[in-house]
Amino acid sequence: MKLCRFGPRGAEKPGLFDKAGRLRDLSGVIPDLGPEELAPASLRRLRGLDAQSLPEVGGEVRLGVPVARIPQIVAIGLNYEDHAIEANLPIPAEPATFLKSISSLNGPYDEVMLPKGSEHSDWELELGVVIGKTARHVREAEASAYVAGYCVVNDLSERFNQKQRGSQWSKGKSADTFCPVGPWLVTADELTTPNDLDMYLYLNGVRRQTGNTRTMIFNVPELLSYVSRFITLHSGDLVITGTPPGVGEGVKPDPVFLKAGDELRFGIEQLGEQTHKIVDWRPIAPEECP
Ligand code: ZN
């Protein structure tokens, strides 16, 4: 299934895209698409529905983050060898792990707003893994059973705030709008090859990132098994799995960073594509936050 959430920010409804790509309203079946609805039994029930019997949603409609009330975002750094080299950082012996704030969540076509005063904002196309049931010390061979689905994510990063302001990366990773997710969640039963997916990113029409998830240093089951030894993962949690080479700070001879007016377009095979306009920081009302 291709599950999504549609409607204005903060008032999204659950939906799914049928085989013909038409958006169908799920709000008569489930209240939202949050941690409870991603549990295996709930997904089985949704799979049993006849999509043609659900109301079709017509016209232009905004898509939001495809999962509601994501409890936490666990991020893996430097998981592609070429990216570690371009970042001038050692290839990790164990998965580099950090937390990205849930206040950075953003829809798949929404504006990305630069942090106040930012001169070093950068992109990181990543495969997102959404958890479907509590994972604690899971074995690699069983890790896939804990996955509800997969999605496209961008781990946008302000490099100065990430690297030049003392330890921990969270300050550079967690700005408002810096974690766009979507356009939809492909459930794990439909995506059986998470470790072999082509990835691409364009900035203003110029190809900047090219990758495939098969070149991850640690693949998805290895990452979930590893993370679950230290952080208990719950249904709805989002694990983002590292970026392939081609980020802006690695461009030679001079790095390229995001500025207002730029356009980002990126996607992953089978998981769809996102597009974003980059805008300058502005003070926003609390109710505007995701
Ligand atoms: Zn990242």
C-alpha cells in the first residue's frame, strides 16, 4: 500500500493511493495514520480493504508527513563510504547515530525554510524506515518484521551549526522544516528490496546526488538491530539511514549551499519524489509549526 496524509498542515486526513494512482480517503476507516494504525494487525486490516470502495479525493490537495505523531527520529550518519570521504570524516566502525528533532518534520512539497542567518544549509537525501512495532535488541534476521514501511526523507543540515558549535550534531539537523518526509509511505510488504534502490537529487535542475541503497556500509536490518540495542524503537518512529555522496559541502572546488529561491527535487526508486522551494527564515506563528 501507498499510504499518505492529505490536507492543510495540522488538519491532515489519512489516505491511500490506489493501483491507478488515485488518492482515496481513509478517514472513514481510521482516524489518522499514526503509531497505532501502523501496527501489523492494523495494516493487515487496511490491506483487506477494497480501495475502489473508498471515496476518491479530487483536485489539487496538499500532502503532509505520511505518518502522524512520529515519536522520534533516529538518524544514522556517514553510512555511505563515499559520503564519509567527502565529509572529511573517518569511515565509521559502528553506525554513527544521532537524534533529529521531531519539530523539523515537513511535508513532501512544502517550503524548506533556512535557519536564521544560515549560510551553510545543505541537503541529504535518505531512505526513511518507519517502525511498526516495539523493537528492543532485535536480531538482524528478524529486523525486517519490525518495519511498517519506507519513504523518502531529506536530512537537511546546517553545516556550521552541525560542526562548529561544539559536540553533537542535533543543532545542525533540527531546524523547522528540515525533515521533509513523503510523498507517501510504501508498506514493507510491497517493498521487498530496501537494500537495492536507486536515489537521485537535483538542485535547480543540476544533478547533485546519485546513489543506491546497496552501497550502504550498514544495511537496513543491520541498522535496526544495532540501534535497538541502545534505543528502544516504537511504532511510528522514523529511522533515517544516511546519505549517498553529493552533498553541497563536498562540491569541489567550492562548496554549494542552499539559498532562498533554490529548488530541490529528489526521490528514491519505488518511493516517489519530493520538490521544495527554499525560502529565507522568517518569524512564524506557533500554529504554523508542523
Ligand atoms: Zn543524514
